[in-house]
Amino acid sequence: MIAERKYKSLTPQLRAAAVKKVAELTTQVSSRWKAIVLVAEALEVHPNTLRNWVNADPEMAATRRVDTARLEQEHRVQLAAATELINELSDHLHGRRQ
């Protein structure tokens, strides 16, 4: 049996405003989840409900994809630098100086 929806009375405009507020707060707090919890408490909805609204928003999904791609690129650069440093240290320790 499917559970009855608890938040039918919340308008789509209010839900959109809540998602927008989460996006704004995410840059000011330590994590997206913390922003979701803060907004959910203000609206008196369960944080997972608000998380579902955020995940369903196409604009937020696009933002997450861009953020993920940027982080992956940063990690690749950091990994390459770390690998180069390890190789240089290994060469130095084993007497293979160039």
C-alpha cells in the first residue's frame, strides 16, 4: 500500500523557493545536506522530502554535474602532481638522479 502524501498543501512555488534557498545556502554552510536540513526545519518538512525535491530539480542536477566535473578535473591534476612527486622522490632515494 502506498503511503499518503503528507505535503500536498505545499504549492509548487513554495517547493521551488525551497530548492532555490537550498542552492543559496549550500555556498554558505559546510554541505548541501546541512543547507537542506536548515531549510527543511524552517518549512517543517522532513529533510529527505526536501532532498527529493532538490534532486528532482533539473537546474540543481545540472549544477551538480558541473561541480562533479570540476572536482574530477581538480582531482586528476592533484593526482598527476602527487604521482610526479612520488616518482621524483623514488628516483632520488634509489640514486637515479637526473
